[in-house]
Amino acid sequence: MHKRILIVEDEASIRDMIAFALRRADLEVVHAADAQAALVAIADAPPDLILLDWMLPGMTGLELARRLRGEERTAEVPIIMLTARGEEMDRVNGLDAGVDDYVVKPFSTRELIARIKAVLRRAQADGGTGSIEIGGLRIDGPAHRVYAGDARIEIGPTEYRLLHFFITHPDRVYSRAQLLDQVWGGSVYVEERTVDVHIRRLRKTLESFGLDSLIQTVRGTGYRFSATR
Ligand code: CA
């Protein structure tokens, strides 16, 4: 069955370019030029994934993302945010609006499709299974939230994806190349040292909760997530 992608983008040229590329990649496309039109399309039938532009006339993409996360029917629909470089990118990365990933403009449609496929794969693997808990760390899959005990951990989308992959694949060693493939969707635009950068950030975040030892470096091989030393 074809996956249905909703593109929410006010610039017709970008919308058409994305729609064309997605259809060529065997994805079904629905589009909307603003948040209101998106809500109508979603009420009609929730899509498998939403590509959401940050800057929209009226309600912004971020406001729409929050609203969709807050509604039971759309809480689990994956969202990829399209942002301009700079401040928007920092803000999406720094806060948790329940966004699964973000792609910075200008982007190549090839990279966009790789990201879409990675997010769809993860959504499928999740199967809406709810929360997973290991070693004092809990991930609430549908809500895209991470907790240490009762304390909510603020985490960026890439670190969330990395952590989600680790927690669903514990006690196994993964090389940087494997992590790139699994977490970044095998994007050729990402270098292996990017993995180290995000591992460092993730550890730093977990450090405040005394949970950084969950992510272990396996010298000469890669990384492992484990509650046992
Ligand atoms: Ca726009």
C-alpha cells in the first residue's frame, strides 16, 4: 500500500517540486497551502506523514505541529519540518514540538525522500507501542517524549531518534555507518563524525540525570546502549 504524505507549504513552486519527487518515489501526495487547509485535509483522512513548512501565512507550522500532537487522532502522525537555515533550525532543534525530523531549505529532493523513508520505517517499527523503559530512562513513543523517572528530558529531534533507536535495540554494538543508516536513513550527505557529535550531545543531556553511562563507547567498533556495564 502506498504511503500518503501531506505537504503543507505555501510556496507553490516548492510544493510542486516536492510533490513531483514524492510521486516518482511511489508516494501518494496530498497538499495544502496553509494550516487551515491542512486541518481540513487531515480531518478527511490522517496521512502517514506530514511535511510541514515552518513559515506559513496565519498559523505557523510549529503551532500546527503542537496542535496535531495534542489531538489523539493525529498525535502519532510523523512530522518532518521544513525550515530556513539559522534561527528556525536552532529553535526546532532546541525544543520539543513533537517533530520527528527537520530538513533545512534549500534541500535536495533525494535527501528529503531519504529522510521521509527513514521516518516512515521508524513509525512502522514503533507500531504505536507506547512507552519503553530501560535503566531508568523512558521513551513515550506516541508523544515523542523522554523521561528520567518523572522528570521530562528536553531533547532535540536527532538525539530523540538516536535514543529511540538505541532503546529499541539495546545490548548490541552498532558502528557509526550502521547508526547513520538506521537513524539518518543512509543519507549520503551526512558524515560519520556527525554520529559522534550527536552521541556527545545525547550523553551531555543524559548526564544531568545521571544516565549518560547507558550509552557506551565500544573502542574501535562503535556504540552500544545498555543498562548493564
Ligand atoms: Ca513558507
